[in-house]
Amino acid sequence: DQQVKQNSPSLSVQEGRISILNCDYTNSMFDYFLWYKKYPAEGPTFLISISSIKDKNEDGRFTVFLNKSAKHLSLHIVPSQPGDSAVYFCAARSTNAGKSTFGDGTTLTVKP
Amino acid sequence: DVKVTQSSRYLVKRTGEKVFLECVQDMDHENMFWYRQDPGLGLRLIYFSYDVKMKEKGDIPEGYSVSREKKERFSLILESASTNQTSMYLCASSPRRDTQYFGPGTRLTVL
């Protein structure tokens, strides 16, 4: 039973356009959501997060939207840059849990 | 600066060997984690630890064990390596209920 799903294994966009990465979850106890970015041969790094009390969080070119009723979140990158090409992992956890549950990842390719 | 280091970037072992993967963090974090990453399967949690000498099984603990004798060090042990344990192994640490900081990973090949 996969509790966090990223249904698109890959996404390709043109430089300067918007990238939208999606994530769905099934566990109603999840109340904190994170996105991590991973380059080849490196460990993932934290990108942005959102608490369930919010529906949007913005940090520069990155915005995460949360739709609790649909159990869906998305990461928007505007404008996309070639350096954004990486694997993006969605993760979720509940308040009292020290561990997060990760999705399978989406490989983003931004073409110059 | 936050730092998580892993003992090896690349490792080649033979089937049946005992393998130790070491992870050290310098941030005094309570939590430490071991994941494996395989194509199409994302990050799967093997074991995690909330404190020294404490450990909990993750989603795929079979064939692995862990040791945390000191707060800064978390070791993953493959008692008898098998070819299906060929993978990228990632260690992470975090303060309680906060974001995780990952090491660079160890690519293990079991022949």
C-alpha cells in the first residue's frame, strides 16, 4: 500500500516555462509535506515544505500547493531553468512521527 | 554547515560477505535513517533510530541490521550480502520532526 504516489515518472519542459510536479497521498494522518531534489550521485536536498494548516507556500521560484480535500499537492517551478533538471521526491509525515514517507520520484528535464 | 558523511561512495562485495556501511553526522541530530534507492522504487526506508541504542524497522528491514552506539554514528549491516541488495544506500539525519539531511550515498554492487 503506497501512501505517497508520484504518478509521473518523468516530465520534460522548456526553459522559462512552468514545471508542475504532482503528488497524491492516502493517509489522512499526514499533516506535513516536503519536497526534496536529487541530482545524480548526490543525496537528496530539502527544497520546500508545507504544513496542513496552509494551502500554499512560496520560496522564490518554487511554490507548493496543498489540496487537503483531494489529498493532493503540487510543486510549481517558475521559470524553469536547466539547473532544475533533477529527480524530485515528495514526502509526507504526521506531526508526531520522526520519519517521512517518500514517493517514487519524478525526473524533471528542463531543455535549454 | 550541516554535514552527513558516508564511509564509501562506491563499494563492490561478493555474495555472502558481511558488509558495513557507516554514516556520521556532525549536527547532534536525534534521528538517523537508512534508505535504499532503486530505479522506479523511490526511497525506501530500511531502518531508523530516534536515539542512541534505539532502532526501529522501516519498510524493508529484511536482510539488514543496524547499530547506533553513539549519537553521531549509524551503521547499516548486511549480514550476508546478496545480489538483490545491489543498490544506492542513503543515510540521513534530522532533528526531531524536522527535515532530513542526506549524505552523498553509497553505491553498493554485490557480485
